[in-house]
Amino acid sequence: MFPGLNPKKMQAMMKQLGIKQEDINAERVIIEKSDGKIIIEEPSVVKVNMQGQETFQISGNVREENIEEGSEEENKEQLEKDIQTIMEKTSKDKEEVVLCLEKNEGDIAATILELSE
């Protein structure tokens, strides 16, 4: 952290300031974002507790995955499951469900409500 500073002195200073550090043994860290994930392989994770506030310092091999990288087959399977669920809840045919689901921009709850009226 500070070059030339004795690690024991550094720990003593941190203790005086109320800062506690703890190494976390982790194999992988995944941060989920709205548009994908940040994956950190072989991470070095340190949990820092400073005056009751916990923070984490993470370093390692970083890679990102975007939602678009998800398999197209998985997306199709999920869409079919959603359509089946809506058909079961509303007793409507597939064509009507698909049109309404597109109109509601994939919002399942809104589609069920609209078709149930």
C-alpha cells in the first residue's frame, strides 16, 4: 500500500483508525448488471470494515458478458414457456397471446391482465 512502510506498523495504524481487513477465499466473483455480467476469475478479495462500513477490494482476471451473448435457443425456450403460461392463465389461443405479448413489450403480467378482461 505504502512503499517502505513496515507492514506491522501499517496494521497498527489501521487498528488505531478502526479499520479491519479480512482476506476472503474466493474462486470467482460475479457482478450482475442490467445489461450483462462482470466475471472476475482467480480473484484476490479483501473485506475492509471501516467504522461499521464494509467494502470489498477485488482484483483478478476480468471479463464481461453481455446479455446479447445469451444463446438464442435459450431465449426462444423462455418465450415459449411464457406463452404457455399466459395461454394456461387466460385460456386464449397462441396467436392471440403472441400478438398481445408483443403489444405489451414482453410484459407477462400486463398481457395476462389485458387478455383476462
